[in-house]
Amino acid sequence: MDIRDVIHGVILIEPHELPILDSYLFQRLRQIRQTGFAEHSYPGATHNRYIHSLGALFTITETFEAIFEGLKKRSPETWKRFRALVRFSALLHDIGHGPLSHTTEFAMPEVSRLNPKLHSKRKATHEDYTLKIILDSPLTPLLERAGKSFGFTPLHIAALIESDTEVDEDFFIEKIDGEKLNFRPVLHQLISSELDADRMDYLRRDSFYCGVNYGVFDYSWILRNLCAHHENGNVYLGIKHRALYAFEDFLLARFNMFLQVYLHHKTVVYDEMLANYLNDPECDYRLPADIEAYSRCTDAHLYSHLSESKNPWAKRIVEKQPFKMLVETHSGIPSTANAREQQERIIKKARQELEAKNIQYIASTSTGILSKYFGKSDHPIFVSYDNLYSAPSFIPIQKCTTLFTQYPNSRSISRIFVSPEDHPKLSARARDKALFFE
């Protein structure tokens, strides 16, 4: 089956994948917005997790085929089963998202209610729901039938999405030139790493629907220069040195999308208002642990609940009367101690004066990071330096560029929001330097 897509053109769905695509658990993603409340800042951002999941499937297929052309010639059956597996992992990597994607994770139950084997009081995340749907839901037998002819189970799909999933590694081991190699690390990296199919789709897709260029990067050049490197019996993701700066541009594109789109002040204030509602003791909206009940929890389900609530936060969301930004400060890359201290003083003084005047406000600090994988030994990406004088050498990417050493750092945006009723008089006084800045 062919599906038309604004980013990739035609996306091919293979026959064994159709039952999964047609299942109500996957079709539910049509009713989950990809970027949550971002449409309040960028009206075109109404696309959903369904089409992003199909885009990730397309992207992981292209990246897999670019990297493993040699494996296809040496071991076509292995290539075939790995290709089928990564396509399922990309297709299902976001199937556990709640209403408005990340926004409603405040309302999720303790993870132990999803998986009694986990004796933890932490709240579940969409990743926990994803694993539950793959391993223990009406979708599981469909996945078992789909993977049977390729020799993999739902557990193998889960193992690529979540690296901590315990699974028999034999499925991922192939003998190449007399050496046993474990392909699980690189297959996992294709779906979850600094350079994965998930990011390579959502950055381009979110940029398109938001009408911005922040997430645009040189996809075709990166694709052409992907490779693999094996070390100590494991196969890892690599990229040729001539695409190193395109890779850096890709990371900066993600960073800029966070600062300009995902952490836009209008998106953030709606997130904060919903969090205030969900954390209110009188709020009775909770996401169920039961997957059948969870499948009915969509954006429409959430908005229907909010529209019936008399809670002031719920009413502001439904009536589109959000708190307005009064103060905003930035700190991070680069930032001096004096600059940070000055910005902290501004926020502290604003809060003190608002509290002294008994004015309700929302204080929020949002953080954008360049990399969440930097320095993790189980996610190494290697740069391949290839020349005519010697054999290719593979060097961990963090040793290849000084810019990469900045990636663990973050930029924080601190904001204070007040009601639209209070905002006009407070902002006017601030401009006159009578409040916060004297």
C-alpha cells in the first residue's frame, strides 16, 4: 500500500505491516497532536503522531539500506530480517503517547501499575506505555504473526526501542568474515540515538508544519555518508568525516527547534496551565493503566473533559485565555557567572514583588540541551576518516570536534506569566521601570 506524505513523497507499507497499521491502537495516533500546544504559536502545527510514525518508518528504511548494502550481498536473509525489525520499531516507537503527546504525562499512573515487575513509584512515561502496548495488549498477537516469518518476536521490537529490555542476543548476532558481530547496538541507534530516524523525521516535519526553517538540515548528505563500525564484537553507528559538519548542523537544528518552537512561551504557558489543572487535588482526570481504556484517551477526549470542568485552569485552556508573559530571561550557552546572577536577580525580584502584592503568577524554567546522549558509552557514534594513504580509522565523535564538547550544556529560559487581567498594568509599570527593574 502506498501513502502520500508531504515530506517523503510516497511511503510504502508492506503487506505484513498492514494489520498493525490498521489496528485501532495505531490508528489512535491520528488523534494525538505531534507538537502538543504548539498550534497556539504556529497555527499550522496540527499534524499528528500517526504521520510522524510513518515518516520514521520511511527514514529508518532509507538509513538502514544506506548503511547495510554490503550486508545485503553477504547475508541477504539477515539483511531481510533486520530490515523488517527496524521498520516495526520505527512504526511503533511512539504508539504509547498520551493526549497532546508529552503534555499529559503528569496524569499517568505509577509505572508499577503498567508493569508489576517494576517496584517503582515513579510516574509512567509514554515509553512505558509503548512497551506495554507492544508486549501485553491486543496488538501483541498481531505482532507475533507479523514477525513469525522473519524469526523475531514483539520482545525484539521492544529491545530496539528500549535498550534496557532483556532479550536473547542471538537474534542480533551474525558471523561476518569469521567474526561474530552483534548488530543490536547499531539497530537500536537507528531508532534512538543522537542521529536517529525519529529525529530526522520530526525535525523536518515539525519545521514544515510550523512554517519555520530552524529544523532544516542536509538530510541527503548525512544519509549518503552513514556507515557502521564494529568494535569488541559490537556494531555501532558511524558517519564519514566529510559529513561531520552536516551532523553538527543537524544537532544545532534540533537545539534551535527546542528554543524557537517547542519552548515557545505560548506553548510553555499552556503546558503549565494544564499541569496546574492536572496537579489540582480536585482534578479527576487521570490516564488509565488499562490499555483498552487508554486507547480512548485522545486529544478530543482530553478537550471534552476540560470543556466540562469548572476549574479555572481548564476554563482558560478551553476559552484560550492564557496567562501572558511578563518577564523572560535566558542563560546557558555561552553565559558568564555575572550574567546568570543578574538574570536570577530579575526573576527573584519579580516573584517577590508579585507575592507581596498577592498577584497570582506562573513561574517556569525551560531547558534546551544540545545532546542527551553525549558521553554515554552504550551509544557511541564513530567518525570514519577515510583517505587514499591508509585504511579508514574510526574515532569517537566527541574527539573529532571542539563544538561537540558543548553539547552536554544547556540553555535555560526562565519566564514569569501573569493573568491577562493583571498583565496590562504590570507590563506598563515595568516599562516605566517602576516594577522589577528599578
